[in-house]
Amino acid sequence: MPASWETGLASAEAALKAGKFFDGVQFINSCMEEFGKVLGDEGERIVKEPMEFVQELQPRLSQEQKDILKKMYEVRGDIITGLGANKRARTDYECAKVLGETGSSLVSKMSKAEEAMKTKTKPDKVPVTVITGFLGSGKTTLLNRILSENHGKRIGIIENEFGEVGIDDSLILAGPLTTEENIVEMNNGCICCTVRGDLIAGLKKMVKSAQKTGKPLDGVIIETTGLADPAPVAQTFFADEFVQQKLSLDGILTVVDAKHIIMHLDEEKPEGVENESVEQVAFADRILLNKCDLTTEDELAEVERRIRMINEGVQIKRCVQSKVDMDFILGIQAFDLDKILEMDDAFLADDAEHQHDDRVSSVGIQVPGEVAQQPLNEWLAWLLKERGVDMFRTKGVLAVQGMKEKFVFQAVHMAFSGAPQKPWAEGEERVCKLTFIGKNLNREELLTGFEKCLVKPAKGG
């Protein structure tokens, strides 16, 4: 009966031959870790610190062990090359070189990896931009800016909302080249965990639809929920074979609320729960430091210092109302798998879990009818003053008595903005929709408070 590492190596070679590089990484890492244990490696250094591991163990290895290890590193280099991590592939090839005689094939692979590191070729795939950032940082505002710019690009939108009632679809202002079939909304869970399968399905549907209609996409933008860890979202572009062949991750844009970010970076989380704000800054290829008009120069300098403590080399652009040049955020070819692997060597592991803070929840209210403006103003003022610290994000589209337009409001903690927007269509049912996202929310208190603002009492939620 073959050892488990032998079976794993055979599976890795089969996955490589079939072009299933993400599956191949799982097989090769697993089999190398198993073989490492045979050699006395209990800390997975065989994968995490390959050159140090090889140089330390080589004098004690038999020729057979060297040959096996050489083959493993070469196969791993081939697989990682397929995913685009040329720097890490070169390291694996160098380990193979140290372990045995260097054939022309290995020399050629090393040369190609070196060349690929120096030159950035534009992939023949649809570029995808991921917009992330904590709740209320300005992601939807940025998305609307992109869609309204005169760039002439046909862009697909995938919008993920953490909430029981969808609001953001009402806030997205589609541009002239954005059609209904190119907008996918997901509000039944967080894109980084519970609905990642829906993300893959949405991307596939969008690409196939573009092919079928003869209207190719120039790009796709994914707006994540403010509670999303960007790592599993980014991993999607390597984990699914169809997605990996048709789409490429152009960059991760993190929108940062200059007024509130330090409070969120410093928030203490329960054991085992990641701080989403830290992850969003760490994985960013570009950072939009937004709402700069609400802070002082000294505060902005401190925010930038804190950002660079997490992500030292990231490009930061200060802005107000998410206003930024498009060439800073689109077509930037900024995502670098090698950089991510250096920061998080478990990035390509298929068993990684993202655990949300269970103190954070959403309350959605959807009620037919109208609200009276004065009681509404008084209730919102009280709510934000008394509960604002724990209220990460509040947003709504309301039918206000005597107002022909939809009243759209948003709030981040205590900072509130709202204004009438497009009018209600003739015959359209006047409905009030609100979403609250925060810590320790009291559903009954929110529902009761809102119902007191209704012109005619109504049940709902």
C-alpha cells in the first residue's frame, strides 16, 4: 500500500496535467507536509520555509529522499506558476536545483519564472476589481462614481449586502453601459463565507451572458459587504477553474473612513474572530482614504501611519465623497499573488474559515406606507445619539408624507446624511425600507420606534 504522500503526489501531478492548479496546490502541500513528517519536520517548514529546510536537511538525506523532494518542489513550482505566483515558483525551483542535478527543463522553468517577474503582461481575461472597506466607508459612493464616469467601458456589477432587507440596489445608479443582466445582488449572507458559491455562480452567469449576447465585458466590479474579509473573495479567482480561466483579479481597493477607522482597527474582538478592518487594510492594493473633510491634517497623518503599520507599501489616495481618478483604481494590474503568499502562506488553503463577530447583526424593516417627517427626524436623532456608538451603519429608502421623491438616508455611527432623490413612479407602491447593522442591536426597540413614525400604523419587519 503506497504511503499517503505518494498518493498525494500522484494526485498533484494529475491536477497539474489537467490544469486544475488550485486543486493541485492542496494536493502538493498536503503530500509535502506528510513527507516532511517522515523527515522529522513537524512545523511544516518544508512548505513555509523551503530553502532553509532544504539546506538544513540535505546533508542527512538519502539519495532516494533527495530525488523525491526534488520532484515535489518541481511539481509545486509548476503548479504555482499556473496560478501566477512566479516569485514563489522560482523559490521552489531553486530548492529542486539544490537537491539534485539540474536538467535543461528545470533551467528553462527557472528562466521563465525570472522573466515573468520582470515583465507584467496584460492577461487575456476580464479584469475584476474588488471594492472593500468597513461599513459606511463610501464603497457604494465609489461604485456610483465609477459607473457614472465617461470611460466607455461595459462593466458588470456584483453587490453583496449584509442585511435582511436589500437597500444598496436602490443606491446604485447604473451607467449607460450597465444593463440589468450585468448587475447581481446578493444579500443573503456574507460574500466571504456563506455565499461564496453564489459569487462564483454570479460571475459565471455574467461571463456566459456577455458571450451569448455578443456584448463582452470590459470589467467586473465586486462591492463586498463591510464585514467581509477580502482573502476568501480573492481566493475565488484561483479556486474555481472557469473563473480562473476567464477572469483575473485586477486589484483590491479598500475604502477607509478617515473619521472612524482607528476606532475599528483598535476594536477588541472575541477569541478566534478576525478584525475585518485590519484584514481589509492588509489585503489592499490601493487605499482610498475617504471623508478627509471630516478630519484634521494631524488626524489624517496618524491614520496613514496606522495604515502603513499594517500594509507598508500600499498606495494611499486622500479623497472626499470617494472622488478619485479612474486610472488609480481601474486597469491597475496591482494584485500580486506572490505578495499575498508572503503575508499569508495559508492564502491558498481550501479549508480556511472566516468567523464573524456574533455580536454584530443586522435588523431589516420593510413596511408599506408613509412616515411623517417630524416624528421620523426626532426618532433618528434620538437613535443616533443614544445608540450611535454601536450603530456601524444605518441606511434607508423612505416614503415621506407629502414628498414626491424617495427620501434616501445613510448614517455611520452618529454621522448622518439624507436627501430626496428620484421620484416615486406613477403607480409604484410607497414602501419604507431600512437596514441597521451594528453591535447588540435590539430588534424590538428599532421596530417599535419606527412604527411610531408611520402615518398609519403598520405591522412589518
